[in-house]
Amino acid sequence: MTPLLLLFLCFLATLLAGMPVAVVLGLSSAVYLLAAEMPLEVIPQKMFAGMDSFVLLSIPGFVLAGNLMNGGGITDRIIRFSNSVVGHFRGGLAQTNIVGSMIFAGISGTAAADAASQGAVLIPGMKRVGYTVPYAAAVTAASAVVGPMIPPSVPMIIVGSLTGISVGQMFLAGAVPGLLLGLGMMVPAYILAVRHNHPREPWRGFREVWESGRQAFWAMGMMVLVLFGIVGGYFTPTEAAVIAVIYASVVGLFIYHELGWRDLPKLVADAAISGAAIMVLVGFANVFGWILAAERVPQMLVEWMLTISTEKWAVLLMMNILLLVVGMFMETIAALIILFAPLLAVATQVGIDPVHFATFAVLNLMIGLSTPPIGVCLFICASIGRISLWEITVAIWPFLLSNLVVLALVTAIPGLSLWLPRLFYN
């Protein structure tokens, strides 16, 4: 049995066994190196090479900023503002859930954080007013994928570190598709609300919109500060992460007064653990990617795709199918590190803009977070709602269909992702 075959068999076996993706990648790589009689010292060397990036330092910073804002009462204020704007529509709390995710996306940068923070509040709240728990959990899981599309975005930072594409361009490229995702999901939410007579919240008037908006203003200000600071060239993504931490601390401690000094050690520790987990994943994914490159697997993938067709539409279709399937089974960051470079080579050969490709590639993998069988957001929301994976899977399909329609539009119409980057960077 060849070392490469052992690598894939170990990868599939450990993945199906439910091991964490970082462990899957690390163990598979170690098995390959032993079978190929190569020194295990390769693992720490390649791990360090993968993590040795100034841009990647921004990830723990943005994670900490999100924790600080969330610990400072941000979730409740965003939900209140969203509810004041769309809560009076049919299926009001479902619409609030989606709009809240669109706003919260500009703070957390990760889908899992969105699903966990909003789900803890809205899933029980939707249940109390008459929604079924599977439906409430499904709305939360589906809308959480907006998080990494609207800046700041951890996957977009990873793409920038891999390719040298400006992180500011990537942030801008994801903004319009992220908004389309949210608006698209509001359509099935309304249709289902009418069909099943879902409740609506009472209209509390423009005064409530103004007051709740005023309360949420400082929360939404972080996205504006980060995005325009990076795009304007005032600071790098890593510096932006530090500024976001300072901003979140000031807002939580001195403006909202819901963040105490005693809360800081736990929030910092949680961010350190989350950031370290991401960096370890990046490191092991780099080892795995190096092995695949050494075995010429990416080149074989490129050659295989181009032998099927060199037509742009056909290549786009093949890449979308591949990324959707991978997104169902693999963590986003690992998938990007392993697949992004070879697929980008295919994309550029058939004339696809790198920023356009990066945007729909990330969007594909984000949709995978709420897609069975192992979508992370599905597990988080099912756990909060105390329901089975099957129940949330049955309830989420209308929203997945909406997300796939948006994916098709973003893939077919490059201007949806390229308009803002060209406006600011050309």
C-alpha cells in the first residue's frame, strides 16, 4: 500500500470517526511520513512555516474583539434593534434572527460565534412565542453563515495570507454577497411564516427604532472602523484587530457598562484558546497541504479538471460542486489551505478573476457549515435546541436552497463581488 493511499485512508477513517479536523490532518500526515520513511521533524517545521504569517496574527485579535463585544451586551442590543425594524413582519422573530446575523457578522467574523450567541437567545425566545424548535434552530444555523462573508472575516484573512490578495479587497468582495445571503433567506422565512401562520411582533413605532438603533450604534461602529481603516490604508489587518480589541473594551467597559474588569481574564482566555485552535489547525493543514503538493495531487486535480473542459462555465460548475461537497465534511480553514491554491490556478487559466474566485470559494465553504452531515452550525444549534441532527436537517432545506441561489448568482455575475473592490482599489 502506497504512502499516499494510506494518507487518504487514515484521513477518511479519522474524519468519519468524528475526530477534530486538526487531529485528523495531523494524524494522517504522521502516518504518511512514517510509511514514506521520512523524519517526523517535518511536522513542526511545516506547521511553523504555515503559521509564520503577520496577517494571521489578526485572527486571535478579532476573536477577542468579538468576545469583548458579546460579553459587553452586544447580542441583546443587536436583537432589539433588528426586532424593532423587521419584527412586525409576518414571522417577525425569524426575520429578526436573519437581520441580527447580518449585523452581528460585522463583529464576530465567524459563523460558529454567531450561531452560539444568537442561538442562545433566539431559539428559546422563538419557542416561547410558538415557533417549532427545529425551525428556530434551522433559521439560526442557516443565517449564521452570513458571518464570515461580511467583514471582518476569518476565512477572508486566511485567503489573503495564502495568496497575497489584499485583505481589504477580500473584505469588500464579501460584503454584497453577504447582504444577498441575508436578504435571500428572508424570502423563505416570510413564505413559511404565511403558510404556517407564524406570529409577528407588535410594531413599537419609529421611536423604538431610533432608541434601539442608538443603543446598537457603538456595536455596529466596529465594523465601520475596521473596514474603512483597512481599505483607507490607515492600518493593516493585524493592527485593525488590535484597534478592534481596544474599541470593544472601551465600549463594553465605559459605554454599555455591561463588561466588568473581572470578566476580562475569562474572555481573554477563551479568545486565546479559540485563536490557538485556529492556528494549530492552520499548521496541521499546511503539513497536509505540503504532502499533497509533494505528491503532485494539486497538479493532477488541475489537469483532471481541464481535461474535462476548459470552458469557463464548466470549470465554475465543477469547482462549485467540489467545494460544496468538501464544505460538508471539512472545516473551512483546512479546506482553504489545502484546496485554494490549486483551484486558483485552474481559475486563472480560464480567465476567472482571483478575487471573484476567492469570494465564491469562501461562500461555498460557508454554506457547508449549515449543510449535513457534519455542518458545525447544525450541531451548535441542535445542541442549543436539544433536538436531533435529523430534525434540524429537515427544517433547514428552504434556507439552504436560498443560499444556493445566491451562490449561483455570485458565481455567474462577477460584478456582485468585484464592484466594491474595484470602486475603492482602482
